Amino acid sequence: MSRILITGKTGQVGYELERSLQGLGEIVAVDRSQMDLADLDQVRDVIRRVKPTLIVNPAAYTAVDKAESEPALALRINGEAPGVMAEEAKRLGAAMIHYSTDYVFDGTKDGAYVESDPTCPVNVYGSSKLAGEQVIQAAGIPHLILRTSWVYSTHGKNFLLTMRRLAQEREELGIVSDQFGAPTWSRTIADTTAHIVAQSLAAADPQQWWKERSGLYHLTAQGRTTWFGFTEEIMAHASVQKKPRLKPILAQDYPVPARRPTNSVLSSQRLINTFCGLPQWKDALALCQG
């Protein structure tokens, strides 16, 4: 019987994972009060107590702008804590699934990024997430690192909910129209993870399965848009009496502490070829809002 430890169970992805992974093993889901990734000793202690066969780690420091003024904390949570998890996984003979970000790239590529493209983060958050990828890869454990982008859901803090709220408060919204990416529903991430875990459990030789498939994959909804296009689609489904006017603006006209990549589009073809298909971003958003 597998035992799956899920971190960050109240986060956008963790919340969905606790549901999607049901039936695939004994689920032990913890939140920040039970396992604070800023407390490395606590991270180690929880893993040693739970003794999981699989660690699934969606928990992260995700305040992109705040990270610019808290680099040490962002690095501890996003870089050092995953390293501790990987160390403990190695000690237990466990596997690990970890989530990373489009922000490991600088956004200057013309087309969609593939897993082998060189990384070059332009902000502290991206650097801290890249550090997490690297320590897991260096640990030599069975692992999947799943990079995703522009995550939204119907709970927590995210772009979808912010736009819904602002739609009720303002007559006009200025939305960035020169940054490109793929909005990805947290349930898409969780359900895809569940498909992958189910495949590993069904394998005739799970150890060989992990050996052949361990590595880095991009996991995003298919297609691409801008924050402006994303907002247009949100408003098309929003149940508000009077929808605000949407005004396209340039990223330079909306200054924030952390630089964002201009192009955040990730190619998920490697994951699709290896594991399963992924939905178009508009279809997933319609399901989420329906």
C-alpha cells in the first residue's frame, strides 16, 4: 500500500491534489501549521514520522513581488526545503513529485520553452524555484519535476479571483497585453498528477517505471494567451451585472517589484507523449467557471 504525503494542502494545487489522489494510497495531507517549509527541522521530522512512499510537494513561497524583499525566506522554502525532502526520500527509498514554474526562464525565446532550454530567472521567485529543481535532481532519487504556469482556481489568491472581485468594484480595468503564457487550472495539475501516479502503481516493475521516466516535464494547459486575453475569457463567463471595460496596457505601464518574463509559454509535448493529454486553456477555464 502506498503512502502519499502531500504538502501545502490548503494551497491551490494542494487542495485539489488531496481529492485527485484519493484511492491511490493512504493520503497524509499537511498544511503550513503542520509542516512549515521555512522550518527545515520540522520538514525532516514530519517525513520521518509519516514514512511516505511518495512525497508530493506543491507547497511553495509564491508571493512573487514580496520575494524581492525576502530572498532568504523564498530560497529556504522553495530551494532548501525541497532539498531536505529529497534527502529524506532517498533515506526512505521514496519517490518525489515537485512543482516548479515558467519563471525559471527569462521570457526572451520566440517559441514555447522546452525542458532542455537554458534557464535564466529574472526574479527572486524564479531563482528560488530553480534552486529547488536543482537539489532534487542532484539527490539521485526517483522524481518528477512538473513546471506549470499562471495557476488559477476557485479558492485561494489568484488572477481569476482577483479579476472577478475587481469586476464588481471598477468600471475599467487596465490589463497587461504584452506578456504571453498559458493559464492552468489547479485541477488540471492535480488530475494529471493522479494519472501519472496511477500509471506508476499499475506498472509491472514500479522501480523500472520511475527509472525510465524520472526527470523534468512541463505541465500547462494547451494554447497561449496574454493576461488581457485571459481576462476577456474570464469576463465572458463572469456572472456580474455590469462588466467593466477592459483596457490593454503594456507591462512597463504596470510597474511591480519583480520582473516577469515576456514569454512564459511552455511546451508540454514531452509530458503528453509520456503520460497523458492536457486540455486547451479555454476549455479548462470554462469548466472551472461553470
